[in-house]
Amino acid sequence: MNKKLILLAERRERLIAQAAAQRMVLAQNIEPWRVPLARADQGLAALRYIKNHPAWVVGASPCLLHCDRAHREMAGARLGNMADDQ
């Protein structure tokens, strides 16, 4: 029985070492995908938020459009002022 336990312990150590090596290889293979997957996860989170809170999106749209238009008008006014200075 003791010899069987020793064989099991040795096998267990080999399997643990093999699993550690596989984890290292997997981590190296996944590294290039870390940033794209994080961005995809953020996009899915945004879609879930929009799905769960449609009223916020509909209510915020006119405000965002107004702010964007005001920003473009300010940028145009600044460009116009710079053209007058020359």
C-alpha cells in the first residue's frame, strides 16, 4: 500500500507541474487578446446599459446633440476669429 501511495504522490507532482506549464503557455497565448477582449466587454456592458435604461438614452440624445452643435459652433467661431486676425 505504501508503494501505491508513493506512486500516486509522484503522479500528482507530475500533473501539478504539467498544469503549471500549461497555464504559462495559455497566459502567453491569451496576452495579445487582453485589450481587444476588454474593449469588447466594455461595449457589451454599454449595450446592456442601453437595453436596461432606454429612457435615459432617449432623454440624453437631444442634450448630446445640442452640446455637439454648440461645440461645433464655438469651434467655427474661434476659427472665424483667427481668420479675422490675419
